[in-house]
Amino acid sequence: MTVPRNPPPGHLRHSNFDRTMSTAVLLIAHGSRRKEANDDLHKLATIVSERGSYSIVEIGFLELAEPDIPQGAARCVERGATTVLMSPYFLSMGRHVASDLDDFCKQFVAKYPNVRFHVCPPLGLHEKVIDVIFDRIGEGEAAI
């Protein structure tokens, strides 16, 4: 699936963040019993690594698939990350997801006291998500 209006490779829009070898992105998804659904997160990790110029991009599933979130975080740290940006691949975070991520962060901080963890906002009602929804609705209309 191609999402419209992607930035060019190696460019991350609206970011002045200094991406270094010690900054990792941990993409988080719910997880599915269907392998092909989980494979999408692996594909997304490759895209984020290439377009965002991150040398460390890992994935973690909340449940139903491996690696789980703690395993994904551990992989980030093992690869040299001192900062882990946890990016939820959810349209919204239900109460249990937000609570679970908070619990995971507390565990990470206790286990890796020299590593900074930050949970990025979910996709939610971001204007670009709404634009993509309207694009998809337009594609549906055109197919009828």
C-alpha cells in the first residue's frame, strides 16, 4: 500500500531532531493472528529506516505476535540505542494500550536507566490521516 504525499527518501518532515546512531525507532502495533497483517509492520520498519535515515528501527507487538514490545525495546538497546522513540501504529490508543505502554516504559526505565524512552502520539485524528481516508473513499467511489 502506498500512502500519498510521502516525503522523499532520507527526509523526515517537520523534524529538527538530531538523528544519530544512538536514536532508535520502535514501531508498535497491536498484533494479529494473521501473518500477513504482522508482515506489514516489518515493511513499515524498512520504509521508516530508509526514509527517516534511522539506523535502528525495530518492531514490537502488544500481543498475538512476536517480537513483543519488551523484546523490540531490548533489540534497540542491544543495537546501541540510548534514545528510543516508540511510535504506535494505531489510529487511536484505547485505555488498555496507553496503560500498557506506560507500564512498559516504567519497566524499560528500571531495566535500562541510561536509555530515554518516549511514546509518540498515535495516528488518531491527524489531518494527514483524515486526508488519506478521503483519498481512499475517493478511490472507492471511482471503482463503483
